[in-house]
Amino acid sequence: MKTLSARYRQAHKEAKWAIGLALAYFIWWYCSAYAFAPNNVHDSLPELYWGFPLWFLLACIIGPVIFTLLCGLMVKYIYQDMSLDIDEDTPDE
């Protein structure tokens, strides 16, 4: 990755993946927090899984673990290590 434009392309690709993963996490959290929340809290207690309501388990325990693993995979396979030094003899494309 010697040219400046190739570095910019890679940086834009990495930024798009990071924003996409952040948006996916927000959608996961929002859907699991509100879709699995009990409708009538006053009628009965929600069913518990390992001592937590399902919405809390999905939104606050399982979701962060999944997206932390996805973030690690994204850094390992999509991000590239590149030098920030500009080569004087290499022309920019």
C-alpha cells in the first residue's frame, strides 16, 4: 500500500465497516430491548432466564459479547496495518 489514494480507499473501507457494525449493534440493542420487553408489567413478572428477563439478557449481556467478537474479527480480517509515512518518490494516483 504505497500510494496515498490506496491508503484513503482502505481507510474509507475500514470506516464504513466500523459505522456499519455500530449501527448493527444499535439495531440489535433496540430490537431486543423493546421487542422482548413485557407488555403489561403490572399483571405478572416476566419469565427469567438465568435470573434476567429475556430483553435484558439479549440487549445487555449477549449483544455486547457478540459484537465484541465481531469487532475483533473485523479488526483481524478487514483492517490492514499500513505506514503513515508518505514516500516522496512514489507519485500519487
